[in-house]
Amino acid sequence: MTSTSALKGGQGSRGQGSRGQGSSGTGAWLAVLWVCLFIIGSAEVVAGPMMTVMGAHFGVPSSRIALLPAAYGLVYAAVALAAGPLADRLGRKRMLTAGLLGQAVTLSVLPHCGSLTMAVWLSGLAGCSAAIIQPNALTIVADQAPPDEIGRRLARVFVGLMASFVITPVVAGWMASGIGWRHAYHALGATAFLCAIGVVALCPPGKRGRPASFFATHGAALRTPGVPSGLATSFLWLGCAAGFGAIVANVAARSLAITTAGAGLIAAWFGFVVIIGNLCGHTLERRWPGRALPALAAASAIGIALFALPAGSPCLLAVAGTPWAFGYGAAGPLHHARLNHLSERWRSTINSYHASLLNLGIFAVSGLYAVMTPYLSPGWFCVVIAALCFSGTVFMPGTGRSLARARLGSGDAGMNQPKKQSGV
């Protein structure tokens, strides 16, 4: 429970944040948070186009380099469960700065490791830093935005994450073939360090409620109405939809027997469509409130299922998969905004659960792909993943009803305060 004085403090912060939205400084710190998400996405995909040269450097088969993003994702998912509650107690800006400094150190040191084993450990530490960065960066955005602007501002910052999946592989491949693969990691490490300075200088601190014990913080977040159903959606729908993006290039290559370069172009197209979806989702939600999110989520599942149809050319496959990319890009930030509306007090903790389950979903889809494809065609695999995505949409109405009750009541389902005290 939060005291009346703490609630008043939260209202003051909200008022200051709303006033700050009109200042020129708002764009600056939003840009810094955009770069934060670009960094954590880049760290996950930077090794992809450089696996051959990195394998030669470490003296291992190129396929072994896949251990780097695997360690990054697994540690990311595990540490996120603790990062949110700590931020709700210690402060979001402080934790975000620490995460960025950790990312700067690990990414700068990793290319100088003498063995792949040490590089895998450092990649895991980079995933630990990413788990601290994402929930806190997105929570600061939600803390400072007026309630009806949370979705739009989150979508804008999410573009940084999606852009990394398109831009970073291209730049990393160019660096690896030109000036050396180490410089790709050096550039990311330097960007993370500069971003930490930007957070200290420009970013607002975000809200901070009365301290609670670590386990009490977890319990309160999970008891918030709408959170369990929302987190089920995070894993079953959003995690699976995002995980499909991690292997879509290989699905395209196996479906059409095209070159690696052709598969990369198809993946780049889908990345572009995802970004367009990010920018359009908030507008669609305003036009069709309460209906846009489930419709877009269902469209993304249908788009995955369409990959099972025979495609005679890369263009047809790109068109068939566009509903997946657009629906995933548009509905992802809308779902995240819903979770942020459910509770101000436990927002970082809820965001950390979301980040953890999202990454577990990505890992699960990648694992299923590795296990199932020797026995099933890519088409049947797409049908299975589409069914999992559809199952995640079943939980969306429950989260929506909890959100509606929260807005009619205290405005914060995690606080459970009387309306006259909340001032909302």
C-alpha cells in the first residue's frame, strides 16, 4: 500500500512530467531512451553476420558463435525478474545508468577475449545489463507520459529496438569485411557509454514509491488485477511472434531455396514493416479503442500461418508475411502500454516480467525450430507457432477488463486506493 503523501508525490511527478512533454528537452531524453533500446537489440544480433570471421578468430566452427546470442538471451530473461523490483526500490534512472555502463564495459572487452568460452560469459553479462536497461527505459517513458500518450511514446521508443534488427546486421557485416569485426563491438560499447552520460544529464528520474521488500514487491505486482493474463499474452503471443522474427530469414530460405542475400532482403523488408507498425499502432488504437490490439494480434498470427502456403517467389512470400510483421509491430507496443497502465507503483516489476517472458518466448520458438524442423516441414512449423500466438490472444480480454476497472476506480490497479485519495 502507498501512503497518501506518496500518492501526492506521485501526482506531482505526473504533473511535472506532463508539463515537461511540451519542452524541447523532452525530445532529447526520448532520443536517449531510443538509443538505449537500439543498443540492447544490436548487442543481440551484432554477431549474426560476423559468425564466419569470429569463428576463425576463436578457432571454432562458425555455428558455435551462436552461443553468444543464446547466452545473451537466457541471462536477459533470468535477470529481468530481479531488475524490475530493484528499480522500484532504488530508482529507475540509477538502475538504467548502471545497466548502460555494464553494457559499455562488456561489449568493449568481449572482442579481446582469448577464447570463445570467455566471450560467452561476457555475452551473458551483456544480457544481464540489457535486462536492467529495457524495463527501466520503458518505465521512465511511461512515468513521464500523460495516460493517453503512453502507447504512442512507447511505440516511438520501441522503434529503436526494431531498427537495430535492420541496421546493425548491415553495418556489422560491412565492418567485418572492411575494417575488422572488433570495431562493431567497440562502436556499440562507446555508444552505450555515451548513452549513460545522456541518461545522467537529460533523463528524468521516473517515479519511486515507498520501499518494499524484494519478495513483497514481486507479490504485489503479481496480485495486480490483469497482470497474470497480460503476462500470459507476453509469452504466448508476443514472445512467439517476436521469436518467429528471429528465424524468419531461414524459414524463407528453406521455403524458396533462395540465397542468403535474398533471405536477408526479405528479413529487412519485414523489419521495415514492423517499424511502420510501431508508428501506426497508437493511431489505430485511438480509432478503434479496445478492438485494435486483439485484431492486430490475430492478424500477426494469421500472417505466420500464411507462411505455410506455397509461395512461388520471394515477393509473394513477403506479401504473405506482411500481416505478421505489421500486426506484431503495431500490437507489441499497445500490449506493453496496457501493462504499464495497470500499476504505477509496481510498473518496473511488471515490465521486468514482461521482458523476461518475451525473451523466453523468443528462446522457445528458436528451440522448437531447431528440434522440429528435422521432422516437420517449415510450413507445419509455421502452423504450430501461429496456433501458439492465437492462444495468447485469448487472455487479452481479461487484461482489458482489468484495465477498464482500474481506470474507473483508483486509476492504478496495483495501489487499490480509494478514488478520493488517488486524485485521478
